[in-house]
Amino acid sequence: MLEDKLVEEVKKRLGGAELPVNVQLWNGQQYASAAGVQVSIRLNTPRALGQLAKPTLGGLARAYVEQDLDIDGAAREILKLGDRLCLADGSCRDRKGSAAWQWWRHTRTRDRKNIQYHYDVSNDFYGLWLDRRRVYSCAYFRTPDLDLDAAQEAKLDHICRKLALKPGETLLDIGCGWGGLILHAAKNYGVRSVGITLSDNQRDYVLEQVARLGLQGRVEVRLMDYRDVPEEGAYDKVASVGMFEHVGRRNLGEYFAKIHRLLKPGGLVMNHGITSAALDSHGLGGGVSEFIDDYVFPGGELVHASEVVRAASGAGLECLDCENLRPHYGKTLWHWVERLEARQDEARRLIGEQKYRIWRIYMAGSAHAFERGWLELWQVLAGKAADGGQPQYPFSRDYIYRY
């Protein structure tokens, strides 16, 4: 019988690897490793057997989200177990191949639907596990012992310092999220901030914060696609934080060309985003990219950092400074996972069981991917030439680190 064969295959796989796991079948049958139990897996349906017999990280994530199986244990231990189950053949490393079919997915209508799918879940849900400013991007742990609130404030300052913001300048934030950067920059650096987002929930939240902080006239938020931002106003500085992952490989040239047109001569742009660690990558293997596209970030697409520099340079922007914050994002994500798990009952009430599972496994898996070096987070600072032939960029980096 096929089920019996799969059960034996699962026992053989788990036993041979001496994994610290207990497996319980839908009929009450159990298998426990002699190595001690750190993770418990309950198979709720016979079809989940196939995922354990020939596991992939993407397949296991789907089975967990669809409740074909339950997994109990600390998120770090669950990911370690998945690592040992799936990665012997390297199946979860970067995949190769053509991604040309993705061009059509980045229309204005589709991009807005994709953003709303991800961000318009519930403002209260994000408030459970983000920092007090609701900054949904990689923090900057200037010292390893910073808590999440302090590390996110340090990140906002890190970006503002790199952009050399000065009182009276205009800052455009492309994909402003819940307004952390535009509010911080207006309040602490004296700039006039404009943020754009495609999320109704985010726009409404930022408007509330502007009123609460008394920043009317200094902070503006618009529900707008970056391609539609008027160019006649020209900005001194532009930031894009955690947004360009939604742009698409084929659209990077258009994206940076738009930024070039939005900048005043001499202006600076900071592009902060997730990239693939491998050249010529078209996403993580083992079904991971497909899981993320189906359940988390529809339309998302990652490129190597070299493609960011190439596209920015091709649009006439001079790349001035590049910094990889990979370990900072792993640390940030584990903070988010632990905070989400600590308030899991509230999360389930707000968004339901399936979405809770999606967010838990997605963020834990992403933390693991950053720690393993499969993903990176690059801040690329670039500028538009002024009349003197170069951006208005300080002669050394000292200005960034002078606190």
C-alpha cells in the first residue's frame, strides 16, 4: 500500500538523519527520534506524508499553511529541522532559468493589487510585532545589544545621514509604508517629506500620525504609483526602502530613470532593498519562491546587487556608496518572529489561523535565508550630476558615522 511505503520512507529519512523530532500520524501512530525531541509534527492528512518523504522547504511551508500538518516548536528549531531535511541536495539554493514571463505582472493595476494583498491585512496586526514606529524593513543594529525600537530609529538616522538631509530640503519616500522615515526626517532633520504608497491602510495611518505629531504642512502622503509622481517639483533627496523588490527585473531601468528625473541636479537617492546573493538568480529553489509568490509577496522579484548598480548607472545615476546589511536583516526578522509568536492568540483573532501561519513561517524562513547567506540587503546611495559634473556628496564617509 502506498501509504505504508511512504510511512517507511519517512521513518527511514528521519531515523537516518537522527533528527530531534516527533512525528504523529492522523491515525495516532507516532515516531520519535532517539536524538531527543525539539520539534513535533502532526500529519493531519495522508497527503502530508509525501511532503515528509520527499521534503522541500516550499512544500513543507505549503502543507503547514494549508493545515495538512502542524508543527510545534521554536521557529529557529523548526528551520534547523527543515534545513537538515531538505538541503542535502542543495535544492533550496538559487534557481536558474528564464524569468521573462514575469514582465506582464507589473502593470499599475496589478502592482496595486499585489501591494494591497500584502499590506492591507490589518494595521493592528502589524502593530503587534513591528516596532513602535511600524518600520517594516531591515533595522540597523549599530551595536548588537540594541532593542528593536532603538535599532529601527538607528536605521532611520542611518538613511537620513547617508542622504545628508538638511533643513528646508524636499524628500520623496517611494513606498513610505507606515510613514516611519518621512515622519522622522521631517521632525528631526527639518525637511519637507512626501511619501507615496499603494496601500489604503498605510496612507490612512500616516495621515493619523501627521495630525497627532502636528506635522501638517511638513509631511504629505499620497496614494500613488511611483510611475505617476509629478516631476516638475523635483526633489533634493529620494529614498526607496523595501520597495524596489516589487518593481521587477525588466522594469529596473524605468524605475531608476524615473528617480533620475525626480531628482534635482546634485541630488541623492538611497535605494534600500533585498537582493539575491547569487548572480543570475531567479529566486530560491525548493519551491520557496513559488510559496512566497502565492502566499506572501505576489509579483515580488529579487535581483543581484550588481544589477541594481548597473540599472542605476544606466539611468544616469552615479553610485557613491554600497553597504550590505545582511546580518542586520536576519536579526530584525528574528525579532519580528519572536514578537509575533508572543502575541499569537491576538494575531489569530485579527487575521485568522491561515494568515498567522503564513506570516510566521515566511518571516522565520526569511530570517534563516539571510543567516545562511541566500539573501542580502543592500543600501545603494547614488546621485545625479550637478553643473559641476558630480552629485553634492561629502568628500568622505565621516559625515555618516559622526554621532
